[in-house]
Amino acid sequence: MAVRAFTPLADLQRERLPPERRGIDRIIGDADDMVGRGHGRIFIRQFCDELFFGGEFTTVTTNPDPANSRDIRAYEKAGFRPVERQSTPCGNVLLMQRDKTP
């Protein structure tokens, strides 16, 4: 039996924000194998669910490039909603937010 090498799916970064809030950003691994298959929305949703389950956090935010419709769609499918466009030193971003549901 052949052993298949492990290919990392993605990297998820967390950022501390004011109490009860976390910021996240993700980087997909091998784009040829991973992009467009629904992996992003699944692991983002699961990660947020785990943050909410602990009870410490009630909001998770992210800020994709407004021109990156694929990224925005993945976040929307993971339960995020657009909040507002913002200008940052790194360029324009779309602030998106997912709140803990009761």
C-alpha cells in the first residue's frame, strides 16, 4: 500500500481584539488542490463554532480584499456577513463579521 504524503489544507491566523471578539485570516495551502472545493468555508465555520462553544467569544471578524469574490463567498457560506468597506495602510478591505447565535 502506498503512503500518501500529508498536504496542509490551510493556515488560520487569530488576532486578539477587544473582549469577546476575535479576528481571523486564512491562507489556503496548495491552490491547485484546495481552492474551489468548499474546504475553506468548512474549516472556518468549525473554527468559529469552537470559539463560540467555549463561551468566551461572541463575535469573529475578518477583512478580505473587496475584489476577492471567492474569499468573500467562502466567508458568507461560513456564516459571516459584510459590515463595511474600510481603507487600511495595506489597502481597502471588506470588514465581515459572524456573531454567535443564541
